[in-house]
Amino acid sequence: MVKPTLLVLAAGMGSRYGSLKQMDGVGPNGEAIIDYSVYDAIRAGFGKVVFVIRHSFEADFKEVFNAERFGGKIEVKYVFQELDYLPEGFALPEGRVKPWGTTHAVMMAADVINEPFAVINADDFYGRTAYTTIADYLSQLTESEGRYCMVGYQVSKTLSENGTVSRGVCTVDEEGNLRGMVERTQIERVNGTILFHDGGADEPLAEDTPVSMNLFGFTPDYFAHSKAFFKEFLAVSIGDLKAEFYIPRMVNKVINDGTATMRVLKTTSDWFGVTYKEDKPMLVAKIEELIVAGEYPRNLWE
């Protein structure tokens, strides 16, 4: 069995949250969400963690999140996502300030990942069983190509009490494979019913609707597919200063082309995140509950 790699998307600054939330303490000793993610990854059997960051906060990030912090229990590498990291023949358009999206971020790790890997957001708390579930799947792939996976969460377990959220709403076939994913924005619970407000209309979602929280599993061939499709994306969208090359777009592409399949893995873990600054107290309280229950030690890295 191969030890998979964990790829952490940490280049975003969290504009709605108002700070570099990847480094914000939520544990009893100042641990960040990243700490719990890496801790869960280590005990699930991951052998390496790769952080996608930006040069503007490289020194601060590396000072906190390094191999020594994690007790030398996992290999640590860093790669960088910058606006001008574009394929030959393309130039950064004037006025572009928005990142190129999550698939672009994943592409930055092509030179340091040669094994099956999982992708996570730095600011999402996925839970222990989510890492175990995806690690078990990835560790069996060895030389396989095109057998991707994702951990699907029930939409009811991914909402914020402090505002609307965006989620990738999934359609899953009888064999447990993803048929398609649609990004829905402005999802919230209204008078007991979960709704999304895309296009100005209120559309209901069932409580157990599977959604993506950007916990994906890929084999290294994903890099080549992404590189090719990114050029197609840029040829059409480079003039749109807000266009982003998201993972769901890439996933839908390879599924529709028949290039790959994506198994939707189920988890019993609850998802927690800090979409808004007001979400932090609830996350801190949930982590304390998990510590009391014995899920995590109070001093994570001692």
C-alpha cells in the first residue's frame, strides 16, 4: 500500500473572515484548524503534507507550520500559487487581482506529488473519520489512474448560523459514483427549510443532499488533465477578471469525458468551518467537546 499525500490549499486570505484565518488559533493551546487536519492525516496514514501558499506570507506561515511543529511525524513541503503562474503563451491581464481558483492551486503541486493525494481547504475542519475514509481509499490505488474520490457531507451538517454558504451540490448514481456537481450559492436554513437563492429564486434542498466541501482524492494524472484544460479555460475566460478555475469544473469535465470516475465516500464526521468571524466561537466549543470526548488530546503536539 502507498502512503497518500495531503495537499492543503492555504493561499487564500479569507476576505470575508478579515484575516489570515489559516493561522488563527481555535484549539486550547492556540492550535489552528490546520493542526487538527495534519494530526488527523498522520493517524490516518498520510505520509506527506504539501501546503499551497503565497510568497507574501511565506515566512510567517513556515515559522508556524513546519516539520518540527508536527514532531517530525510527516514530511512537509511548500508550493506557491501566484496570479502570474500561467502557461506559456498567456499573460496576466491588467486589473486581475482574484486568484485563478482551486484547480490552479492544485496544479502548483505537480512537481512534488507522485502518489495518490487528498485535497483540503486550510480553513475547514473535516473530522477524523473523513481522513481515515479517504486515506483507506487512496492507499489502495498504487499505480491506478482516473479513479478519483471525494468525501460527501450532508448539506444539513455544513451550514453556518451567521450567513449563507456556497456548496457543490452532488448528483450520485446507484453505484456511489458522482454524476455531476453544481455550485450553489447563498444556501441557508429559512424557517426550518434549507434553500439556495441562485438566480433570485428560492429552491429547496433535502437535508441529506450530498455536497462537496473540497475534500477530494486524486491520482497524479489529475495534474496533466488540469494543465490541458486550464489552457482551454484561459483561451475563453482570461478576459473575465473574476473567472476562476474551480475543482468542480475540472471534475465535471473528466467525468463527462469518461476520463475518470469519482467515488463519493460517506463520512460520519461533522464538518465545521469559519466562513464568518462569528463562526469561530462555535468551532472552538466543538473542538473542546471533541477533546472532552477523547477524540483529540488537549495538547495536540506534545
